[in-house]
Amino acid sequence: MILTNEEKKQYDRHLILDEIGVEGQLKLKQAKVLVVGAGGLGCPVLQYLTAAGVGTLGIIDDDVVAQSNLQRQILYTLDDVGLSKAETAAKRLSRLNPFIAFNVYNEKLTRENAILLFKAYDIIVDGSDNFSTRYLTNDAAVLAKKPLVYGAIFKFEGQVSVFNYQESATYRCLYPNPPKPEDAPNCSQIGVLGVLPGIIGSLQANEVIKIICGIGMVLSNKLLLYNVLTMQQLLVSFEKELKNTVVALAADYDFFCGVEVQEEISFEAFLKHKEEYRLLDVRETWERVEHHIGGQHIPLPTLSSCIDEIPTDKPLVVYCKTGIRSKQAIAILKEANFARALFNLKGGYPA
């Protein structure tokens, strides 16, 4: 394998680095990296690995672009709203670097496809935003014997590590048990500073390049904590715990992470049979003012005290912006022994 003249022009600033040079660039060209998630973290990871010349990039994500993504997921534009993230990302990135092969998986990562998919790549990058996927990604990476570059963000803080690198510690060594769902809100519930995923995702891309080229000190058995408000960084060491060795994928990662599986109904299916249901909007008042699809309005924070106000003559469809607060609302209603069947509007209200 050689670099063409056009590739030499593309990667000139790498080639003149003694630590990378032609040999390192050829390693990048031969490498295959799979990025799980093309959202806040996945966007900068994909952009910098594409620019760096990683020869084959896999992108797995079953989500579509929403306008609220644009504040931090800078691969996308308003014209992309409603389109597949994985497909849109690959299309845009191919314009940045035509020498890269993109494998697009417009599907959800599951226990059925994870190990086989991971075996086709050299390195896995975790750009997911929920604990079920993080534990699945870790376990599949361990069983497929692949290093996993991890990143996570929370409001103004982020963390980065590399798991299972040369049999180093794994995600389960650091976090043996997931937090309770109510203790682990995501960006749609608490917000996130737009530049934070750009910083953390860039650090993840940096670890990938270091692993491929064999340069620097890889963040294995170490966790980097970063605060964008104070600019403080903390590097924490941790050890491999044999008691947390992964021998098989869990039967149900949502169950392991305490995520209650609930009945869902698509927006299309609801519209076809809307006379058969009651509708409950649990978003905030300002969201309701901007747009709604009708139904009773009770913001989630006040739901517990207003359950008696909800009619029980028909099954109830609960909705919010993304489908997350409505899941919490259903859990509250079930706890109160609500008298009728409950359905979550899948994916939230498609405003």
C-alpha cells in the first residue's frame, strides 16, 4: 500500500511530523474504526478521523437529525433535519476527504449485531448517550477483543478513557454498576454546553490516532476528567478488576440499567387511531405555547399531584419532545396505579 500524490497533498502536515510521517499515515490509511453514535461526540470524532485519513470509518446510528441537535452536532444543517444521521454524516464527510471508505449502518446497536460488527474493525469509539449502549459497547468490545475509546459529557463536564487496550481495564472496572435512571439525565433533560462535545470528541479522536500510529501515552487504566467552566483537568488512575470480567453479553441491557420497557406507539399509528386514545403532554409550558398536537397538558414536575385530573375512559398516550420525559411520566403513572393502558409516543412529538 502506498500514498498517492493527492493523498500526500492531503496529509502534508502529518507527513512532515517525525512521529507520524509516511509510515504513520499508511497505518492510518489501513486502519478500520467504528464510531457508535453520530451525535454530539460522534460528530467531532468522525470529522477529525476523516481529516486524519483513517482509511475505513464505520458509522452506526439509527437516529435522525433534529433542530435541537444543531447547537452542538456541527456536521449537520437545517436542511438535514429529519434525515438519517449516519447517512448524512457519511455524505458530508466524503466531501472533506474523498480517500476514505465509509460504512453506514442506519440501525441501532444491539446484542444481536454488536460482536459481529465489532470484529470487522480495529478500534471502537463510544459516542453513545445512554448507559444501556455504553455497557453493551464495552461488553461487545471485550468479547471481540477490540480497544474501546470512551467519552461522556454532562452539562459542563466531560470524561475520556481507553478501555480494553492490550488487555487493560474496561468500563465495568470503572463503573461496575449503572446509576439509577433518575440519577442519570441526558442532554435533552438538563442541557449541555455546545462546545463540550467538540472538546471531548476531539480528545477521543486523538486517542484513536495515538493507538493507530503507536505514539504518545494512551489513556488506558486512566480517566481524564475535564471541566470547561474552570478549565481544570484531573487524571485518575484505576485498575483492572478481574471480578468484572465479561464472559457473555447481558440478556437485556435496558433491564440491567434499570430502564423500564414501556409500550410505544408511533406518531403515524396514533394519528390513524387518535379517537381511540387520550393524549397527555408533559412538556414545559413554553414548549406547549410554541407547538403541540393537542391533548391535556400537565408538565412533568407537577404530574404527581395532578394524576386525579387525567380522564381514564380511554388508553393514554403520553408525549414530550424526545420520548424521555414521557417515559418518566409513565413510570409515575404506573406507580400511582393509573387505571388505563399507557403508551409512550415513540421518539416524541415530531415538531
